[in-house]
Amino acid sequence: MLINLGYGMGMHEVAVVGAMIYFSVFGSVFVFRPEMIDRLGLTWTNPAGRTEVRCYYGALSWALAIFLGYLLSEDLAAQALTGVLILASAVFIARLVGTLVDGGVWETYNRQALPIEAAFVVVLTVLRVAG
């Protein structure tokens, strides 16, 4: 059942548009200012590393935003939202396990990212089930 929020957009569509905006902004940051990767606790050791940041944190995020837009244009909002939920869940699980295995429990970034990512997965799950 689609819960319509007006202007022809339901909860799934709104959530997917939000994800598109997030991935577009995130990607832009790393394409145009790859040095921002240090905020995630990462650095590069040569120019290839800088390019890698642009490609995998930047361009890949742009591609994901574009693909989500394509799915919306094909009236596949529920499937797009499911994809975002799978991605967010995988990142959360990998961060949780990695934080424990790598001994990063007291790292500031992990302590901020884990609860945010957990909440994001919960919200996406609720939206996917309720929508």
C-alpha cells in the first residue's frame, strides 16, 4: 500500500529522493575535494590514492544516485528503497564487525557512525515495510 504524501510522491519515493540527494552530495564532496577523506580517518600515499577517492567515494556515489533516479523513473520506488536498505545494512554490519575486529571501538568516527547508520537502517526498514 502506497502512503501518498502529495504531489504524487509516497513514502518510498520521498525516501529514495532523499537517498539520491545524500549520494549526490557525498559524491560531489569526494570528487571535488578528495582531501575531505581525512574526516573518515583515511589518507592516500600517492596521486593514485587521491584518484581512487574521487572514483570510489565520489563517482560511485554519483552513479548510485543516478541509478536510483532511473528506478524512480520506471516506477520502481520500492525496489530502489530495497536497494538502499541492502546497501545501508551491509555498510552497518561491516562497520560493526570491523570496529570490533579492528579494535576501533574508541575511535571518534566509529562512535558517531555506528548509531547513525543503525538508525538509518531502522528508518529505511520501517519505510520499506510501512510503504
